[in-house]
Amino acid sequence: MAAQSAHSSPLHSQAKEIVFNVRQYFQEEKEKGVVLHGLSKVVSRTAAATKISERSVEKISKDARENEEIQCPKFKSPKKRKPVAPMTDFFDNFNEGVLRRTVLSFYERREIPTLEKIYAEIKINLSYPGSHETLRRVLKKIGFRYSNVDERRFLMERDDITYARCIFLKEMKELRSSGQTIVYLDETWINQNYSVSKCWIDSNANKAMGVRVPTGKGSRLILLHAGTKDGFVPGATLVFQAKNVGDYHEQMNADTFEKWFKNQLLPNIPSSSVIVMDNASYHSRKINKPPTTATKKAEIREWLEKKGVTVPDGLLKTQLLHLVTRHIAAADTNYVIDKTASEHGHRIVRLPPYHCQYNPIELIWAQVKGYVSKRNTFRIADLKPLVHESLINVTADNWKNASPRRHAPSHATEIMVFIPASKSGSTSETKQLFLEPVSTYPPDFIEIL
């Protein structure tokens, strides 16, 4: 007569695996006709049969002995870690810009920017809800590093980012003096349940009464637009609904952006305009992207053959990639958008990495989102018309007030870099804790800028 099952609840995959391991163990004993482990070695025998460590067997036995009064002990599973909400939505382009300016303000005040000091200021300025460790990761992401300076460690900006900022500021100064129209473009997102974070509530009632915001973020609209000091570019509005999974940058793609750029932006801006944008991947699709280590061998061979390169049979992938580096033309590193703009008589200028504060449209987005948050009905059907209404309410004066000239920090903060290694090789001359205006740098370095 078969034994009656003592387990009524369904078995999970891990329990099923243990049952299978025990059966295989008994099957092996049957086939060999011997006891694989001595009957007196209970722990070893159990560990061998279940394929878990003897230490785990001992721990489980200890848990059971602590509940000896219970005929059938109940075992608890390890507590699952609660998923932590990612901070990617919090540190959007705007907040990253605030964080960068916060760190640079320490340099300007000639203070040491420690993580604790930065955290305290961000907590006040942005109501930052995250941890110190998350803040540390974001600082590294936007181009800061914790480095040695004269035997001491300080938070410093990466040299390449500082250098890119100086080049950008110099270029924009020349372009502004030329009188050309400067067009700033960018994209942002607005969730269906986007709302104000605080409002007046009736605290005298038995239960506090206020705005009831639906749980979750709801559907998401992505907004793409451009503007000048005179306002938004007419006819350049693009608003579409996208999936609300991950960062909104993942919902955009080069095809959508390039179609908008060619059909809605270029026909509506003055001739010989300067178009300022960030370095998003969909802004920077290359005309003929060279193969990389992630490219398949057949595709690398095809790319080389289109270049007219004779590729011998039997070459390894590393050898093919070496051929690629020898035959990359300057045109291969050009961007589709830059070529399209140039064909229409315009010029593209890209922002330095992590410097969205030089794009005044970021302040316009804050105004648009503020308008929506105070009037949102939390219905996706009403959100798109509300977004268009918020755009209409943005005036030319709003754009002028958002101008980089009006909100630029002092000269000592804007044009600041770390002096690179000098010919003398002196550490005290080549590494500076506090940044200085470019005018204080050696003449040969200023010529590079």
C-alpha cells in the first residue's frame, strides 16, 4: 500500500529539485547495492542526498529542534528584499544640472566639496530622497571623480568634461556675436498622473482632505520641441504617447527624431541657424557606423568589402577589426543630423556632457510641467490637450528670461578647468584643488581653447 502524502501544499521549484536529488541518491544506492554513506552519518547522508551543504543541514535541523513541541515544524523562507525604487526618474537632466552647479559652487566659494556637504545641500535644494551611496554613483555618472590632489583626496571634475565645457562656451560666445539665430531643442516626458507634490489640505477634518492622486505613474507622453529667444518654433511640436517603462530616453529613437528634425524643425527656422542639442544617442546616429567588437564577423567583412578592401579568408575577428581602424574615413564618424543640417545651411552645436543647464528649454520644460501639474485631471484623454495648452502659455518673455546669459554663473565658475600636465612636470603646478578663471592659465593653454 502506497504511503499517504504528508504534504498538501504545492511544491516550488527548489523543493522539486531536492526531491529529485534524493530519488537519484536512492537510485544510485539500489544500482550499486551498497549504502553510499554510513547509516550513522546522518548529516553527511542527508547532505549527499539533497545536494546541499552539511552546514545548511545542521542549520535546518537546529531550526526544527527549536520547535520540537510542534509535531510538524514550520520553516520560514528568507525574507525577500523589497525592491528599491530607482533614482533614474529623480535625476533627470534638470536635476543633474542642479547637482553639477552645487558641486561647482563649492569650488567658487573655495570650499572642499565632500559627499556629506553635497548631500546636505541637495537635500535642501532638490528635496533629494535617496542615499549617500546613490548620490556617489550619480556624481561619478555625471563626470566627477574622487582623486588625489597634493597628497589629499578631493572631489574633482573629469578633465575631459571640463575641457568640453570650455570649448562649448568659447564657441557659443563667437556664434552669439555673429548674430545668428540660436535654436535650442530637447525632449521631455509627462506622466498621466503627474501632479504637484504639495497642496493645501483641510487638517481640521476627521480625516485630512486633499487632492487624491491615483497610484502609479499611468501612461506617458513624450514631448519634443525647439525654441529661440523669441519663443517656440512654430509647427515644431511633437507629442506622442509611449510606454512608461524605464527612462523616457529609451522610448525615443533615431528614426522618430530624424523625421521630426527634417520635416518639422528645419522648414520652420531662419536660414543659417545654429541648433543646440545634447548628446543623446538618437541625436548622434553615425552616417556609416564602423564595426565594433559587438559586430558579427560577417558584418565586419561586409563593411570592409564595401570600402573596397580585399579581405583574406581565415582572418580572426581581432584582425578584421584592425583592418577597420586602418580604413575608417572621417565621414564614417559624422552624424546623420549634422549632415542633414549642413545640407540646409544650418550648424549643429552639441552641449558638453551633463550640462543641460546651458539649454534654456530646460527651464521652459519646468514651466510647462508646472502648468500641467496644477490642472491635471489624471485622464490620458485630457493630458495631450493640456500639454498643448501649456505650450501656448509660454511667451517670448519666458524664453528671454530663460536665456543662458541671464542665468550664467560668474566668470570664475563658467570658464574653469584643471591645468593639464605642464612641461615642467611639477605636481603643484599641474593639479589645482580650486578652479581659477582661464585668464590665470599659461598662454600656451589658452591658445588651445
